[in-house]
Amino acid sequence: MCRAVDGCAPFIDLESAAMMLASIEKSNAKYRHTILAWALMPNHLHLLVRCGEESLSGFIRSMLVRFAMIYNREHKRRGHLFQGRFRSILVEDGRYVLQLIRYIHLNPVRAGIVHSLNQLDRYPLTGHRGFITGMPEPWHDVTELRRVLSDPGAEPMENYLKLLKEGQDAETDAMEMTAGNWLLGKAGLVAPRSDSLSARRYNFWGAVLGSREFAVDVARTMAGSGAGISRARENLDEMVAQEFGADGAYLMLARSDSKSSAAAVARRRLAAFLHEKAGLSASQIARYLRKAPSAVSRMLKS
């Protein structure tokens, strides 16, 4: 899930929403992930992605930066358009994926943007209309979606419509669908709470939506493969995005070879932040900013 900054609703009009759909298409042409479900809401978007070999973070960053540059130019605005880092969870196959497909495609109904499944059939800003009409967005993999919905006892479309009808009548835990039902990391395996979510980027590797057995298997795999080290790097990216903006422009400026005063200020601010908040040494900061350790040492002393 990606959310816009407070007070900004970039997808409230169809023209801006179409720009985001085009941005998703262009970015995914490079990163080649499988997108099973999607929804654009006035101030945020949901994507259910089956990751390919390329970086999910790279795909999301490319998509958001591309859209933000065009949107800011069209609306004569400056500054960050999206809050912090996108929120991602790892989802277990089977009923958990089905629940999330349903949650995402029913978002406009729950928000009161449309008031029935019949109205949702005509609503253009989720994957639902394209799936039932056979005219999806080019990047929405409805072939894979049909496979996920397959059941020996019924056709995929029959299963899908039944799934949505049941979801419309049921109470859904929105926090669980967007934040997962397990967190993995330094504190072990825990159920998310509001306080654990606020500390998530510091104390946890990531979130899972699935059974306890699945979450335990994921934790063991991460520990055994050293994925926690990779996740630690992602946590740094998340901390920086939370403090300096999700579009990555500030970090790109700090890492650039520019000799401008703005670039120098960005490097000093980032170095101080990483030293004070993340506890990184000068050599670790140097690797992260791609600068010489001696240069970073001078920044921390200035």
C-alpha cells in the first residue's frame, strides 16, 4: 500500500488516475512482476504483487517517482507526494491470497465510493471491472488470477463472484489486510499492534499475512539464508524514506557527485541522521551514501 501525504488526493480525478495506471505499466515493463489485484483510492493505492526476479522496492519507487514528477508538474506543486516507504506484507497462498484479492477489489465499496457490486462492475479504478469484462489493464495478469481462483468444483469467475459476495456481507479486519497478522524480527514472532507498527521499521524484518506455521517457516528461512542482513538494508531505506520522503529524491541528491550546496546539506543531514538514529559508524554511512569514509567523518564533525 502507498499513501499520499496529508491533504493530498492525487487519484481523485480520472485523468490523474490514468497517469498512475500508465506509470504502473511503464515501470512493470522493466521489473516484470505479476500483479493479481489492484485498487486506486483517492489518496492511496493497493497492489497485490507476486514478485519476479527483480526488486519490488525498485518497481514501487520507479512507479511513484514517475507519477510524482508528472503530477507535480501538471499541478504546479513541489515537494513529496507520498508518505514514507510503501507498506508491504508477505502473503501465504490459498485462502489468505483470496482474502486479500477480495479486500483490495472491494475497497471502493467499503469506502462508499460505490454502493453495490453492480456499481463496482462499472467502476474503472480497480482490477474488478477489467477481470469480469475480459478487458483488464495490460499489466493486470488475469490469467494468473484465474489460476489462483481455480477450483475443481466451480469456474474461476463463479468462485470470484462468490468470494466478493461473501466479503461484502462479512466484517473485514482492515489492519490485518494491510499490516499482516504476524511480524517477524528482533522480538521474534508477534501479532501486530499499534505500538509494534510504529516501531516496525526499527525492530522487525517484515510482516506476514498467513498461518502461524507459514510465518515460522518464513522466519526460519530468513534466519538461515541471512536475509535479515538484506532486510536490515531495506530498513535503512525505510527509515530514510520516512524522514526524507518516499520518492528517494533526497537520497539520490546526497549520493550524487553534485558539488552544489543543496547536495552538501543533504549529505550532512543524512550522515547525522544515520549516525544518531540508526547508530551507524562513519564507514557504514560511507558505504550507504557511496562516499569516502574520510568525507563522511568530516560531515559528522561539522
